[in-house]
Amino acid sequence: MNIKPNILQYPLLLTVFLFAFKKSEKTIIQSGSRSVYGIQKQMKSDSGGRTVNLDSAQVCINRYTALMQAHGFSDPGGKNVNIRIKKTDQLTTGEAFDGKSLQDWLNNTAAAYQQAGKTLMIKIQMGVYDMNYLNTYQPNPNARMKDNNRVAIFLVPYDGATGQPVRALGIQPSGGTGTGGGTGYDLGGLQP
């Protein structure tokens, strides 16, 4: 016997599926465990993310390769290494950020690119905080010490047609406020 579901049964199946998913999600959150994907359900944010000068972000981005090489990672991989790590670095598994702040930065950046007649693209770049960066962007002295040499994630805008970063395009922050096309975005909220 071959039973074909009719269109009226699909909403019922969807409702049952969503209810089952909601119930399992509630159990995961109440138990404080991680989901099946290994993602923590609630990440605490230190800064919530912040708009930063691209030169400041680039210094952190440039430091990332050296940190990874010190831990045996290279491009291309597969090379022999003979390293001795004397001290571990704080693990960064993810970053939490304020959606409103990020959306404002994206909107301002998109407007600056549109006004310049350019195609906005975003690179997600890994970086490593240093004390110069933290002295500028982290007002809490205790957090500066904790965040020094931590892996960070930056959003860097560039023109999709030319591959050129905003500095080469002459796009400046809107209204001198540090927002818009002349900046990058530090997602912040280092985890754990």
C-alpha cells in the first residue's frame, strides 16, 4: 500500500518536527551542556565588538601567521617541524558580538562604498591582539592583560571589483566618527 501525503499533512509534520527540536534545545540549555555541534548556547561578550581603524586591525592580522607558525601550523601544511613550545596561549574557540553595532557598521560601510561607486566585499581575517592595540581599544586594564596575544577575528571591507582595500580607494569614515568605509570591525567577545 503506497500512501502519499497530501498538502494538508505538511504543516502538521513541520509542527511536530519543530516541537521536537524545541524540546531537545531546551534540555541542552537546562543541562548546561554543549549542543551536538559543539557550539556553546550562550557566549559572554567582553566588548560586544567594535569599529576599529584598519591600520590597527592590520597589525593584529599580520601577527597571526607568526603565532600559528610558533605552534606548528604553516601554509602550505605538511612541513617537518622541530619546535618546543615553552608556554601555551589562551584558547579562543569563538567570538560573541552585538548584532546592532555590527549591523550599523555594515550599513555605514555599504553606504560609503555605494557612494564611491564600489562593490563592497568583506574578508573575515584572523588576527592576534597586542598591547598597542589593546591600549587603544580596551579600556579595562585587567582585560588588556587577559586579552594580550589572544586570537581575534576582524571583518575587513574591500572592493570586489578590484580586490583593493578601502585605504587604496580613498574611502574615509563617514562624518569623522570612526564608522563606515575607512574602518574594519573587531568582533570581540573572546571565548572561552
